[in-house]
Amino acid sequence: MKWKLLFIPLILAAIAAMSGVVMWLWNAVMPGIFSGVQSIDYWHAMGLLILCRILFGGFRGRHGHHHGWHHSHRERWARWQAMTPEERAQFHKDRGIFCRPKPEEKSE
């Protein structure tokens, strides 16, 4: 329970620090690149940070996602290693329809 109580202020401090970094980067880069773009204040930077997390990142974090990909990659590799040469050839034949143009779509 103590860890959870300590975790909340750390999250809030991280959001505050990242908002400051977003504000600094925006004000240093964007007005120089695009004419008509104004500088933003701290609260607009925090809103932009939260909006970007909602649109592009979600709120789950990356640790579990990366671990899951690595685990599934190992499983696919193990299945590939267990295939016979005939099964691998059939796999390539079946998957080829997604990568090659259909005969009626070929330009001659």
C-alpha cells in the first residue's frame, strides 16, 4: 500500500516535468518552423501532452507490450523450426498471395 501512495506523487511529478519539456520544445521549435504558430503556456502544453497520449500512446505503458511481442516472436520461431521443408514451402505458397499481384492485376 505504501508503494501505491508513493507512486501517485511520482506520476504527477513526471506529468508536470514532461509538460514543461513539451512547452519548452514547442516554444523553441514550432514558431520558427511555421509562421503564425504562437508560443504556448504550461497548461496548454499539459493539455497537448495528454491529448497526444490519448491519440497515440494510450495509458498502458510499454513494458507489457514489448514483453508480449517478444514472447509471441519466440513462439512463431519455434513453430517455424518445427516445420518440415514441405510445410515451409506450403507456408510460402499460401502467404505469397498477399505479397504478389494477382494475375489479372499484372501490367504487361
